[in-house]
Amino acid sequence: MAVIYLIVNFGMHLVGWGNEMFSWWQTLLVAPVVGFFYWLFLSGFRRFANEDVTPS
């Protein structure tokens, strides 16, 4: 649990949410939800992965 908290806390500092506005239990509860929506957002771009976007 301590390692997961450190990883999640470091990740939240990277995105600018690391100013201690969440306690440790809120961090562990919110992180999977935020991760799911982040994955959902990025998976929307997978359909463009094989397209050629170079100018013709």
C-alpha cells in the first residue's frame, strides 16, 4: 500500500494535483477513477494510430 501511495502521489504531483489537497485515502480512492478516464481519453486516439498524417 505504501508503494502504491508513493507512485500515485508522485503521479499527482506531475499533473499538478500534488499540493496536498487530497489525504492518503482519497488519493488511493480517486487514482483508479482518474486512471480509467485517462485511459478512456487516450484510447480514443487509437483509431488514428495507423493513419498517414504526412502532408501530400
